[in-house]
Amino acid sequence: MSAAVEESRAFAAPKGIPEYLPSDGFVRVREALIAAADRAGYGHIELPVFEDTGLYARGVGESTDVVSKEMYTFADRGERSVTLRPEGTAGVVRSVIEHGLDRGGLPVKLRYAGPFFRYERPQAGRYRQLQQVGIEAIGVDDPALDAEVIAVADEGFRALGLTGYRLELTSLGDAECRPAYRERLQAFLAQLPLDEPTRRRAEINPLRVLDDKRPEMRAMLAGAPLLVDHLSAASAAHYTEVRRHLDDLGVAYVENPRMVRGLDYYTKTTFEFVHDGLGAQSGIGGGGRYDGLMAVLGGQPLSGIGFGIGVDRTLLACRAEGLPIDDAPRVEVFGVPLGEAARRRLVVLAARLRAVGVRVDLAYGGRGLKGAMKSADRSGARYALVLGDRDLEAGAVAIKNLGSGEQRTVPLDDAVDELVGRLASP
């Protein structure tokens, strides 16, 4: 490609990286999920976008597809291996340990939101930059806390009006029952005609084999032993209590004893929210308990539980159900100045309105009345402030209801109070 052609070509976003525009509803979906966490007392944590690669290799598990195939890993200028964050839990646990948050009141309850990165084949609902909202509750092993975490996710979905999803639930046991089950499962898998990559996966983490989506593998695995049938007494009791709490909260669920999450740290309660309106990429969020992760990452042997919800997929689920999820109009009031003196006064009036919490924009560039009013209509504002030189001389300004077309002139000094009062009414 010649230098001239290169300089003239238009740029596009990288493949597999979605963009969200003001009218897409992305902000509304994300904020609804965050609000559900805020109401349950989860404090915000802002995580680094990249971390030491070892954090994910050790915390997520080297046998997982995330670590072995999907991470964006590179050497920085100091020749340190760093990785763009592929998930949130390991980073939250690292931060809790590093800052001693686990030395205070427990559980530590944190929530996060932002982009995460995985090198995958792009398709609807599966992106290389994915947006997530997540929560983590660290330091207390209580079935009631498991139920709360699940209920927070459910509340966020319901706040958006979603109804076509289901919660799938299981238990992945604990350190007491997992080793014996692992041997039992490996013995079963050893009798199957597995291909070499699958056999290697079975040696490293046999549970991962149960997650194989190939029809021929699903047929061979139909008779595989299920961990939920071999739980320790403690894990079985924990699982029973979680279900009781969910029943008390009115959170519906179906048990899926074959569920295998894509990260190695899960123990006991494990769950996924599934929406069948999304095709192959049906998971819209999920999580579970991770009893050993803190110790693995150098902290106290404390338990934790959390979830990660895909904002991208939740947005697609809302669209699949035809829900009205457009983001709120960007402004409530739009100023239309007619003349330079009127413009100067409206700039000040707009600042006064913004100071009391009203969202305001103005017609810039010296547009005439017709063009400025078109801009006002496009802005989504409820009211337009129209000010001309004659109005200015009279100390008045016109307030126009952009929905009904009704217009009323009020004293300039009363405009702020008048608009605040009107905006407070439905």
C-alpha cells in the first residue's frame, strides 16, 4: 500500500471490539446492574486493566481456555510479562490481599465494571473486548451470602424487564470430596476413545472435559459420574441451605448437575444465567464460590463468592425481548439564542441550571431559529429556552415545552426556578 493511500484510508475499530453509541442503551443496562449491587452494599473498586501474567496463570488455572488460548499477553518495555485482564475475580482478590482489606470487617463486598479482554473468534455476543459488571464477597462462607450474590444478579436482570432467562445451579464440592470424584471421573474417561488433546485435558483437569460441546463427546459423557452425587456432607448441607435461601427470596432456578464453569477456582455453589434468545452464546452471566483462591494468591485461607455479568450479552437479551432500553435523553433543556447578546446571557443561564443539576445544551455556531429548534428536538430535551434581543431588553425568556408545543414567557431571573419546578413534575 502506498504512503498516499495509507494516509487517506479511513480507520475502523479493531475486529471483535464493539462500540456503543449514546442511543444504544449500553449505559442503561450497565447502570441497572451496578445499581442492584449498590443496594446490597457493594463498594466500587477500580481494577488495573493489565496485571502480572502470573496472577491469571495461578489464579484462573493454566488448563483453562482463558489462560492457554485467549489471553492478551505481552512483554512490557521492562521485559515483564503482563496480561490484559481476562476476568475480574483474580484482580479483586489480589487487591484485597495487597491492601489488607481482609483485615477489617468481613465479608469484604466489592463491585466493579469495565472492559475485559479475550482473544476469541468474534461473533454475536462474543467479543475480544467484553464489558462486565461483577461483584465479589470475600471472607465469609455462608449459604445466605451465596444466595444474596445470586439474588443481586437476578434483581439487575429484572430491573431491566428481562423475563426470558433462567438460573442454572449446582455445587462443585469442596476439598474433601473433589479428589475422590476426580479419580472416579478420570477412571470413567480412561475407558473412552478420547482424542489426544482431550485426553491431556482429562489428566490436568477432568472436569473441563465435561464442558466439551461436541455432540459426539456429549454422547460419550452421558454416563459420566456427576459431582453433585458425590458431595461431602458439608458441601451437601451448604448446597441445601443455598437452595432454601433462594426459595425464600423467590429466586427461581433449575439444577444443572453437568454445569462446568470456564475457570478453575470455583467450588461449592456454582451458577449461570442463561437466555435462550441469544443462540449459541446463551450465557449472560454467572459465577460461584472460590474457597481456595485467596490462599493460592498468597492471602489468608478465606472463602469468597462472586459473579461476572456480560453487559454486552445482557444488552442483546434486552433487544431479543424487545425491551425499551434506549439511554435517557442526553439533556433536559436546550438553549436557543437569537443574537450575540442573547447567546452570552444564555451561556450564563445554562451554567446556573447545570449548577443545580439540570442537563443543558445550547445551539452553537450562530444557527437561525429553525435550525436551532431542529437541534433542540433532536437533543431529546423536554424544554427549549428561546432568547432574543427583544426578550433580553424586556428581561424575559420564552420556555417552550417541546412535547406539547406550549410556550410561556417568564422573567429571566425566574427561569431557573421555573424549569426546576417543571422538570420535577412528570
